[in-house]
Amino acid sequence: MKIFLIVIAMMSSNAHTDLFVISTPTFKDPRTCIEFVNVNTNSLIQKAKLEYPTQYVENVYCISKEKLKVIVDGIEA
């Protein structure tokens, strides 16, 4: 079973992107994750801004845990 997480891409002034991963709640399908993000966008962005106060939100993604691992590790699983 795939697990989907919310990932917020945070862009710095030097064009560097940090990923802020929200691991709770998790979702069993991308549609449910997207619906949650749509309803809770403001609070999710506020949470990310607390961690990265000098960066702005580039985008919010719903991504499978496996795909996130590939992105972070840089290798196919």
C-alpha cells in the first residue's frame, strides 16, 4: 500500500529549494491528500513558514513516500 505525504517546496533568495515534509497525517491515495491540502492550505503554509521564515512557498505537493525517498536519496528504489 502506498502512503502519501504533503511536501512543501520552500525557495530561498539564492534559488535553493528546501523540502518541508509533513508526515502527519498520511494518506492512502493522492486524491485524499490533495483534498486535505486544498482545505488546509493556509495552516500548512504557516507551519512551513515557522521552519523557514526567510523563504517563500514555491509549491505544495502530495507525493508517495517511496517517490520522496528517491528525490531525497537521489536514487531509484
